[in-house]
Amino acid sequence: MKSKQLVEQLKLRLGTEHFEYIFDQEKETLRLNHKFLNRGMELALSDVLAKYHTIKEKAIDEVVYTIGQTFEAMEKEHKEGFHDLSLVYPVVRSTSFPLKSNDGHPFITTNHTAETRIFYALDLGTTYRLIDESMLEKLQVSSNQIREAARFSVRKLPTDTKKDEVAGNVFYFINHNDGYDASRILNETFLKEMEQQIEGDMTLSVPHQDVLIIGDIRNEVGYDVLAQMTMHFFTVGTVPITSLSFVYEKGELEPIFILAKNKVKKEQDEK
């Protein structure tokens, strides 16, 4: 499928009554403007096409759902105004994720790791809107209040896990599909509780928005299994974050490839 064919598919699925479609063939982007809300969003068609080659029609289903939910949230926001701070949550994104909204307003962010950055979202029920600087005045709060509210909210999220064992290593999965699964990596109380039951190296992985993988790596094979697992999740995720995992120790996150380098250096020094 080519980008032009994808645009035609989206027009068929979404219709033209509510949307204006602006297709940039050179950049492979599609701008959708809502005729009644005077708001819009831009799609990177190349990203959708890359998924289409892997998961076929499901890729189009996902983008249509995302578009529908985004504009539904805009409409709800337009009608009802903004909600209180109890509905502010942190979301984890790749450091390559845009720092500004489509309207050019900087998002409220906090540095996390070299691979990840924290954004903040206003929960709107079935979806959420990332909070940018233009929203602070309407919410009548400061960026620090947003960060504090999100830190409190993430602690309220359920932390039930599913357990799996592979080659003597144990993996715990958080997958509630509430949009904030990866955000649980910011719940320090939960991480410390998990650390108490880990026998080997504790690893954390956020390959995409809807999963947090906690590894109890007890042998070298475990690292290979983890690498394959995170790459798979990263490839199929609706909102990919990073295929790189982290070792968690004493409240600190260290990328696994740095840990490996340090181990090699230590072995060389010992020789």
C-alpha cells in the first residue's frame, strides 16, 4: 500500500462530512482538520504504512480508532471545559517524541532517562490530552502543580502483574490497557516492593505505552530473552517508547548496554 492509497482508505473510514484532508505527498503526512471544532491533527503516514506491512488492516483500524478518540476528546473538552487535577497523569514517551503540540505550544515535560521523557496528560475517559503550556492558564495551575498531581495519581493505579518464567528467569507484566501501563515505572513505592521479591538482577522495560515488564534476571540467557521480548513489544506497540531495558538498583535506572560495558571493563581490570 502507498501513502495515497492509505489516505483514500482513511477518507472512506472517517468520511468527509466532519474532516478536511490535507495530504502532503512529499513529506508523507496527512493533516486532518475538524470542520466544526476548528482543531486538527497531523499523521505521519510512513509510520502507519510500516505497521501495515506487519499487521495489515489492524494498522488502519488502530489509526482510525486513535483519530476518532482524539477528536472525541477535543469535542468533550470544548463542551465541558477542563477537569480538576485528580485527572492528571504522567505518560512516558521516547525522547524523540515531539516537544510541542500541533499548534506549536510546548508540552509540560520532565527528563527521565536518556531514552525516555515524562509528559503529562489530562484524562478524558476513553482517551487523554497531553498538557501543554497553553492549558496552564485555563487549568489555573503551575507546571509544578501538574507534576505533583501526576506523581500522586500514578500511585493510585492498580499494579496487578502477570507472571511468566523462561529459562530460569521470571518476568512480570503490567498490562491494564488504560493508557498508563508504562507510567507505572514512575511508581517508586511499587518498584521498591517488587525489588524485595527479586532474586537476580531487577530490570524494567517500557517498549510501548501499554506494558511495563519487570524482569528477575537470574542468568545470562535471561538478558537475551529480555532483549528479544522488548524488541517484539516495541515493534507491535501502538505507541512505541524504547526497545532498551534498564537495570533497577537502589532507586536508579541504568541502561543495560552500559551495565554490560561496565562488566566487561571490570573483568578486564581484574585480569
